[in-house]
Amino acid sequence: MKHLLPKFIFIFSFLLLVGCKKNEETVAASTATAKNIIEYASGLSIVKHEGYSVVTVSNPWPNANKKFTYILKEKEAKVPDSLQSYTTIKVPLESVVVTSTTNIPFLEMLEVENKLVGFPHTDYVSSEKTRALIDKGSVKNVGQNEKLNVEQLIELSPDLIVTFGVDNNNPMLDNLKKSGLNVFIQADWMEQSPLGKAEWIKLYGALFGKEDKAKELFDKIVLSYNQAKKLAADQKATSTVLYGSMYEDVWYVAKGNSWVAEFMKDAHANYLWADLKGTGSEGLSFEKVLVKAKTANIWIAAGSFKTLEEFGNTNPHYTQFDAFKNKNVYTFESQFGATGGIIYYELAPSRPDLVLKDYIKIFHPDLLPGYELTFASKLN
């Protein structure tokens, strides 16, 4: 028997591997004759079939070792047996819990915010529409992202919980699934393309039976974004840009392939760390930043400051930068909702056209003479 054990383990492992491989091949085969409606988002695929859609989230978190496939099934639709092993979600949804403020604008744009029944840490929500639903008690506070109130979620019994993971270890997600709750792992936050991040509205269109509306809204955003981008394309990149601020003893600058850097590139500015490969941010010392950016003429600061004096009080060394001396410091984080949520964090991912126009207004003010800044504020 001892001699047979390794053989059993080998056979079991082989069959498991073949099964996983077969599932991936089944999804590929089922999507071969249908078109993926996603054009810009790198981590999302939605393939529409008669009565159902195959949705794949391929990059759920950094260094993910798996992807997620879901079947969105309309009433009375027949799903092939080959797809039965994947999580099936009945659509259109009648109730939903989402866990990121970036999802709120998508619901409102599609006019389904009244389907929202729960959200973690509701004070973070800034939108007046959804805040009214929270104040009325229609949207319950269901804890915090890393510690959702499972008992309350079971009581609410939403059709779906749309949430996210941050790494390969997600005990909270496992607990939700073990409790019999339907969970969808979304990853709009992983997108670095401004239009790619905004295209996740199509997921919510598919979940709520509003595919045509989602496409219409997204196409308008694409048109608006590209028109603004084209406007700046012929301009010289005369603005040299410093980004970020000190946090404790570290200065975090946006890497050259990050979401923030993409806006500055499309707004035709000379971002000083544009050649820093990668996404996310890089931690630097104050001295390194000062050497490179002392003469930068525009500073996009991190932080929710109202005045230049308030900003300067956080670090006396900021006065060494020319942008500070010349009062050319801006922040995108100074506007708040009624309960303290930062509007930029909530709305900007779904409206990249407005973010780009803000950057263009800062770097090339004459190009948009009648445009008022949406998110950005100049510190005076």
C-alpha cells in the first residue's frame, strides 16, 4: 500500500491538472465564436452569448496566481454543460453589495443605485444620490473591507457581493463563499489605462441588463477623452512636473506606466519620472527628489490641503522647490463629500475625460479657456 501511495498522488495531481486545463480550453472554445466587448481594460473580458455571458477577470491583484470566470445567466437561458463548473450569477440583479467607492458612480450612471443594499464604511461614500439612500437606511453599513459583517450580509441576502482581493491570501472572501453568498471578484483598481479603468462600467451593464446603456455612456467618455488628448497633442511639453509629497520619511512618486503618469503623458507634460518603468509608486528620499525636481515649474501634490501655507507647514523643506516659491502647486484631493469621503477617489476612475481635462487646464490653460477644474485645486 505504501508503494501505491505515490502513484495515487501522481494520478490525482495529473487528473486535477488536466481538469483545470480542460476548463480553460472550454472557456476559450466557448468564446472563439463570440466577440469580447471589452476594448481597453486589460483585466476584464465579457463575451456575450444567447441568454448568457462569460465574464473573466484575469488580473485580480498583483502577482495573482489565478483568474476568475463567471457565467451571467439570464432567465430561462440554457448554459452549456461544459461551463457548469464556473460560478453562475442570475441576471439582471435585483440587489447588490459593492465594496469600493469607485463602483458607486457606475451604479448611478446606469440608474441602478437603488439596487444597492450594503456598503462597508458608508462614510467614505461622497455622492449625494447614494448618500441620500444611506441616510434613509436603504443602504446598510456592512463593516469594513477587510472585516465584512458576514452575519449582516447573510441577513441582507443580496443577489451578489462585488468585492476585491489584494493578494493570494483572502480569508474574508473564503468566508463569504462558505456562507453561501454569491461573490464576484472585480479588479478595476488594477487597471493602469485611464480608459481601461472606466470601461468596467460594462461589467455593471452586464450585471443589471443595461449593456446598451453602458456602451453608450462609455463611448461618450472615450470620445470626450480622445478629443481632449488630441487637443494637447500638438502642444510642446513645456511644463516640467513634480508629483507627490513626503509621507513620513519617504517621497512616493508615480511610476512611468501608472494611471497617474498616463494622464500626464496624454496631457503632454514633461513628467520627471516618466522613464521610471512599472506601475504604482516608487519610494524615494527627499534629497533625490530635490536634486531632480527643484526647478520643476508645476507640482501635483498628494494630500487634501486647502492652502499653500497649510501644505508648507507639513514640511519646511518644501519651500526649496521653485513650484512652491512660484505658487504653482495643485492637488486633486481637496474636495470632500458630506461625511469626509474624497470625491476624486470615488469619481475620477469612471470619468477619466474630466481628469485629463484638469491636467490639460493646468499644463496648457489656453487650450480650455472656458473649462473649470473638476477635481484639481490650486493651493493659494
